[in-house]
Amino acid sequence: MTTPEQAPPGVDPAVPSVARMYDYYLGGKDNFAADREAAEKVIAISREVGNDLRGAARANRAFLGRAVRSLAARGCRQFLDVGAGLPTQENVHQVVLREVPDAQVVYVDNDPTVLVHARALLADNPQTSVVEGDLLDPEAIRAHRVVRERIDFDRPVTVILCAILQFVPDDEVAASIVARLCADLAPGSHLVLSHPFPGEGQDGPLSQVDGIYKRSAAGSFTLRSRDRLATLLGDAEPVPPGLAPVEVWEPGADLTPDFRVPTYLGVVARVR
């Protein structure tokens, strides 16, 4: 995707998209010049504090794969991925269906580029669906006709919120989104969450990132400390190793993580 003529209807290629910027971090090609320019600025700021942003993004993607693989292996057969982003390698449905061939995966996003690419990729996959939905309206996501057809909320569900809540600046609103998506889920349900983390004592330089994202379609970018991230989980109970850097997170691991380095933090939590 390199020319304005290739933009889906309703997409202004001059306005950076967080999904396309993340695609660029991962080494993808579904992005425009405006996305690459904005992403390179974020990469440069991150480099100032010793963070390899592209490496962290790849580690975050790998964390997601390990998390959903472990849950699928433990019997979960329903996955709701909110803010799924552009398709890349080792997407949730690919990881899950290798473990549980009869699983159902529903991707939710509101970016037109994501919807076009994901629907084209998954057109012939009967166990995977893509729906348009707004993170700020969790009830509408859960009530969506396709979601209700594909997901049985009387059975365990894994709700995925990876690298998305940083675009919700208010902690109470972000926590409410988590709570509303996870409300009244069946026993055995889980939450998979990841979020950019500035590193302890490193938030000063990275605060400049917000100014870049303000010019994107998302309009904001919020870094959160470990304590602030823990509050987003509400009543969900983290499973070992708890909230940890995505580079070292492994299901059930006994870790002593180094929280000084900027990266993403990830967690899998049991929904009570």
C-alpha cells in the first residue's frame, strides 16, 4: 500500500493510522507515507531511551501468540480480539486453530483499512469473522449480530485487548471498557491484555510520543505505570507470571522481571 489510489473508501492516507503505524513497526507493507513518517518519529524518540520499538512490537506479537496458544491448549474455544489491527504473521486464528481446530475467533476493529484487509484474508475461513466495532462501545460489540452468532457467552471466552488501551487516555474509561467487555462471562473465561510501558523512571522522553499520535486518527497515546495497568484489570485475577515484560512472559513462569526498560507489559487474567 504505497499510493493514495489504493486507500479504501473513507480513508485519508495523509492522516496517520495507528493500525498502519503498528504494521510498519512489525515490518509490514500495508501503510502510507504519513504512517511511516509518524512511525519513524516514534521510533527515534524510543531509541533515545534505549528502546528498540520494532523489536518490542514483535515481542508483543509473540506474547499474544503464546498467550492464546496456552489458553487454547487449556480448552478455550472462543476468542474475541478487540482492536485486532492489520493481519500479519501468526494471527490469533492461525495460532488457535492449530491447537483447537473447532475454535471460533472474532476480530473487532473500526479502522477501514483493517476491515478491508482482514475480510479479504478471511473470506473463506468459516471459523473466523471480522466485525466493525468501536472500543468505546463495548456493549455494542458484545451485542453485534455476528458476535452473538459466533460467540456463546454461556461458555468460556478469551477477550483480547492487546496494544489498544493506550489510545484511551482516561484510566477510568479504560477500566470500564475492560469491565464491560468481561462482564458476566462464563467461568473459565480469560482476558489477554498488553500495553506500552515507559520503563520505571523513563516516562519523560516518551511523553513526546503523545504529540505524534495526537495527529493520528486515534488522537492520543497514554503511557501507564505498572500500578495504573493493574487497576485496568479490575476483578480479573492475573495468572502466573502476572504482569510482565512481553519479551519474558511465559505461561506459568516464575519470573523476576526487569521493569526498567521501556517495552510492552502483558498479562493473562482469569475473569472471575
